[in-house]
Amino acid sequence: GLLIFSNLPLVYNILNTNPQDANLLSNETLDELFIPEILENESEDPSNAIFSLEAKKGSKTFFQGINTPTYGYNGDFLGPVIRVNKGQNVTINVRNSLDEHTTTHWHGLIVDGDNDGGPHQMIKSDEIWEANFMIEQPAATLWYHPHIMDITGKQVYMGLAGLFYIDDEISASLDIPKDYGVDDIPLIIQDRSFDRNGNLVYDFPQNMMNDGMIGDIIMINGTVNPNFQIRKDLMRFRILNGSNANLYTIRISDNSTFYQIASDGGFLEKPVSLKELTLSSGERAEILVDFSSYTKGDVPSLVVNNNTALNFEIDDVENSSYAIPEYLTEVPRIDIEKASNQRAFRLQGMGNMVSINGKIMDMSRIDEFVSLNSTEIWEVTTVGQMMHSLGHPFHIHGVKFQVISRNDNPPPENEMGWKDTVMVYPAETVKVIMQFTKPGLFMYHCHNLEHEDAGMMGQFKVE
Ligand code: C2O
Ligand code: CU
């Protein structure tokens, strides 16, 4: 990990191909942090949920007086939060109003292959796809985004992504902030590049010095230079690294301690105290930050890769009713003796020269066959140590997994919970274990979206 941190600024500078253009557009003033809406449930029966999404073109003002053409779900950029309860039967109708094909994948959701929204569930322009599933997994912060062959990176970059929350009896009963938009705040972190006219620039030289689309402007929930008014209280942030290809190291500007309470697949067993947290593309974390000791006029901020990413304005209102919980939920470790099979995945290359086990994605080839309900250990290795490679965030569909080890060492405490995406740094081997409870055809891939689009993806069939 240390190697990567020291390389990061270097990579960042190299990728910033027009340094004199950087920050040409900037906001003089702070903008209020955008909080996505919670999508209306159209069902009257509480055991069901019915939602409508529409992928469409839009236009958004990121910089005063400049309109940027974008894509969004039900709006101009990003999408609403889909919020469901464990046990609910969910139907989502996704309309594609773009001029190009898309798909909508529920990242982290454990459903059968036909409802997963991967590359095979194509939604042609002007068509509607209906996804149906039952929510059977614990409370978690998941997300959704396109998963179309070759152009996932472009569609996400243009704005197609949204959060997907699952609630259950544990999330309801824990004494933690849960007032959406007030003390329970979604933070979708992304980076983008704009040209002089304010257009999003999805363009990167396809060479070995370039490892995916990394923009020079960090935005949160689509807001550039955001400001958020904070109570003097415990705040909960649900953070998604929604970037195409970047690693984000997150801290509070005064280096105060915060507490991670959830990883990709739900709550950790207990809060893990941290001073900084690194998330790779696709990973999520929920954190608690205590603002009760600040006074009005203090200006702490959320810092991402050493840039101020979110300014906090401390409010007068004192409302300290929460403490950091001692315990969150049980996360039973999967017994490695239960594994009936072990597979190895070698992640190789960078830029657009990437492969898994020497192969690039082919929709007509199934790479692995897995028995339904079996437990397996997958050993994922980033081969070699290429100069400017950050490594690969490895994501598996249709399951939630546990990290057994990183280079044979136990994972850090905040990686002891449920995961669906794990960063595999250069020259590292990460072992994960999981049970395959849903049948169908699923993807495993690098969540650097430019790597994914270049073919760093494979298919497995559970039957
Ligand atoms: Cu977040 Cu296969 O994707
Ligand atoms: Cu990769």
C-alpha cells in the first residue's frame, strides 16, 4: 500500500495532460452540496416496491453560467437513491431514452443472473427493461450504474450512477444517525475533466502512461466545490468511490479520528477508528464523524487525495444525542474449511493492454463454472509491477465476499466485513471467500472502468 501512496501524486500529474488548462473553470463561491432525492416507491403494498428509472440526456451547470451536456437517471446528472427493505419484492422499470444501448447493474445486490443488469441485459434505445428480485441481504449501501460492453466508462463519466440503500431491522434499531440528508448524508465522490466550453472530456491517450480516465476536478454528488452545513453532532456519511479509475484517500482536514461502521456489503462488527481511508472505484464505506467539539466559525473539510473536496460549515444547533456505538452487528467469518474449490485470477497489464488469466472479455465465452450454493476461495493477483499502475479494484457480481488475506497477512480491521469489491495493489495477492447463492451468468472484473471496457472482465456461470 505504501508504495502506491507515494506514487499517486506522480500518476496524477502525468495524467493531467494539460496542466495549464486545469481549473480554467472554477467556482468562485461555494455551492450547496447536492443531495439526491429518494426515488418514490409506486407500490401501495409495503411488501412490494415498484420504481421507475429513465436513463436520459441532460444538461447541468457545474460552473456558473456554463451548461455542460450530461447523462442522468430521471434527472440531469447521477440518479435518485433507490431505497428498499430487506424482505421486499422489488420491480424496477428502466427506460433507455439515450441514443445508444445501455444496461443497469445493481452493484452489490445479490440476485439471479437475469436480473443483475450486466452486459447481457441490454436495454436498447427507447426500450424498457424490467428487473425483478427479492431483497434477501442485510442493510447496506449499494449503487447502480451502466454495464454495457465497451462504453460503461463513458456512460458513467457522463453521469449515469446512483445509490441503492437496503434497510433492515438492524439498521433501524442501531442508535446511529439515520435522518436522510440531515445527519445521514450520501457522498458520491468522482473526478472529471472539462474543456474550456464546459464539456466533459472523456478522452485519454491510449498508451502505457495512462491507466484510466482520471479527471482534474473532484466533485461530490455532482457538486464542484461543495459546502454543507453541519450540526454540532455525530454525522454519518455514506461514501461511494464513483470514479472511473481513481483511488481516493479520504481524511478530515484537521486529521481528526472518524469511525468506519460499514463496508460494501453492510455493517462491520464494530466501528473501526481511522484517520484516513482509501477507497478504490466501486467501493463504499459508511463513516461516523463527530462534530460536537467544533464551534461556529470553524471550517473543517473533507479532504480527498490532498484536495479540499467538501467544506463543512458548523451550525449553531447543538444536538448531541448520539455516541459511537460499541457494537454494530454480527459478521460471522466464513470457515475456510467450507471451501470446495479454489480458483486463481491473474490481473495483468495497464492502460488498454489488460487481461485476466491471459484472456480478454468475450460475451460468448464462459470462463468459470461454479456449483450453486458452493463456497469457494478466489485468489486474485496483480501480476508484475508496472511503473504507473495503481493496481486493480476487483469486483464479483452475485455475491458478497470476505477478505481472507492480503499477501498472506490478515486484512485490516475495516476489511473484515462484507465486501463485493477489493483493491489488489501491484504485486499483491488477495484471497477472498464466498458462497454462491444465486444461479445464472455473472461477471467478475476490474472496476477501473477503462480496464473493464478494454476487456479486463470474465464470466462465471452458477448452476
Ligand atoms: Cu460496479 Cu460489474 O460493476
Ligand atoms: Cu484494472
